[in-house]
Amino acid sequence: MVKIDCLGDMCPVPVLRLKTVIDSLKNGEECMLVTDHSCTISNIEAFCKVHHLTYDTDEVMNGVWEITISANK
């Protein structure tokens, strides 16, 4: 699993970083994006819906989220 550390990054940086990783994933592979900005969650979820990607969001500690995205190519 590819991990994208976006701690401290504000939008649109996490979405752009996710886009470059998703393009290189094979069908069924996953990546995890870690963020500490709540606005990133809605932007990543919107990106995933547009690109027909599945995702799961988990707040692992107060103010830090892990978003696991699966490539469905």
C-alpha cells in the first residue's frame, strides 16, 4: 500500500498528490492518504466519487484522518 503523507498540506495539494499516485496503481491496489486538514476529506471524497474510486475515512486521532482509496480500473 502506498502512503501519501499530507500532514500540513492544504488543498489542493492532497488532491494533486493523490491524482499522481492513483494514475500509477493497478486494479485493486490501495493507497492511504494521511491529512490533518478537515477540508481535505470532502475534497478527496469528491475526487473519488468523480473517478469511481472507493474510499474509507477514519479519524485515527483527534484532527488526523487516514483515507484509504482503492483503485477500480
